[in-house]
Amino acid sequence: MQKLLVLFLVALMILAACGGHTTVPTITTEVTVSHLTDEEYNRVGTHGIDNPSKEDFRKFSLKFVMPYRDKLSNRQFDFPGDWRDIINSIDDEDRYWYGSGGHELENKNRGAVYFKDFVFYARGLSDDDIVDAFDSAVVYASWDTNSGEEEQMEHVVGELIEFE
């Protein structure tokens, strides 16, 4: 009976040790390319475009969320630096129109949040052209677990795009 109890306690300690070792946060990276609403299109300046229409523009949105976890430390994040260069790389035409973005890191209520939204000129572009432009853009995160091991993840932006 004592051997069974000892075996049970050893197994329980091994499971507990493994459970503490695999602290992996649920990281979400959402990327959408959507058509503009009428309100959004009304804010777009179309000077210099022949016969502009709402269909000539698209909105790119990226949202990255890494929930707060007490057992994680040394969190680091890296996002593409110049979104303008990425969208303009399609054909060297000035496609980036305007945008906004921001981040909030290490907030215990929300964790780490990064977002970027921008409107771009999409006339003549296929969905594949847009995806190809973002295949070189990578969202990167790393962190140390409570056992001191470094973990990391990378998401290629082009692979995450959902068209709406």
C-alpha cells in the first residue's frame, strides 16, 4: 500500500512540474482587409485619381493580443516598422493613404495589445497581390516561462489576412 502511495505522489509531482513548465499564452493575431464603409470613404481624399470610387480603396486592420500571465517574464514584441513601405512595395505606386495605430503593453487587465489600421489605394490589385505584399511582414513575440525557458512565436502577416 505504501509503494502505491509513493508511486502516486511521484506521478503527481511529475504532472505538477510539467504543468508549470508549459506556460504558453494564447496569442491572437487577427488581420483583415475590408472594403470601406460610406463614412470611411467620405474621409478619403481622392484628389489626383481619375474617376475615383469607394471600391478603389481598402482598409487593412491588424490586432495582436497576448493576454497577461503572471508566470511569464521578459516579454518582447516586434512588429513591421513601416506599413507604408510594405503596401507601396506591390508596384512602387504610392498606395498608403492614411492610418493609425498604437499599443498597450503589460496591462494586467488586457495584457499586451497592438493594433494598426490604414486605408490604401487598391485599384488594380488582386487579393493575391495584397497577400504577397505582406508575406515579408512578420509579427514576433518572445517570453520566458516561469522555469526560465525562452519561448517564441512568429506570424507571417500575409498568411493571416482574411478578406471581408
